[in-house]
Amino acid sequence: MDNKCDQISTGKVKEKKLEVIDGYTIKYHANGITMWSKGKIIDGQPEGYWEWYRPDGTIKRSGFFEKGEPTGEWVTYDSEGKKYKTTDRSRK
């Protein structure tokens, strides 16, 4: 299991803790405890399935990337983690 910790800076936004575990990049909210996002990065770009979470741990959004571009079905979840909206991001 690959387990790297790092701090990333995103300009005006607070730094987020970042780990890479088994090929998945996991970023944490500013509190450093709850997960903000999880997915794979290949050649510096998001690839495959990704998920984003609220500070309370409920899922907020999920979707797929292909070579760094959003594609396919993207789901937004309500504050209880229930499916709220689906958006088709397929290239036309």
C-alpha cells in the first residue's frame, strides 16, 4: 500500500491534506480529518470514478473523468446523501 502524505496549496483556499493510498488520491477538508475527495490521478489528471464529500462525511457528488475531462453520468446528492440530481456529461 502506497501511503504518502503531503500538503497542497490552492491559492486563496486553505491548504488541504493529501494522501495517496493504493493509487487513490484522497484530499481532506481544511479540518484535516474528514475526506473532501477521492479518486485516481494519472499523468497529473483525474481519471475514472471520483467522489466528493461534505465536512460531515456525507457524499456530495460523484462522477467519472476521462483524461482529466468530466464524462458520463454525474450525480449530486442532498445533505442526507440521497441522490438529488443526475447530469449527463458525455461528450457529444
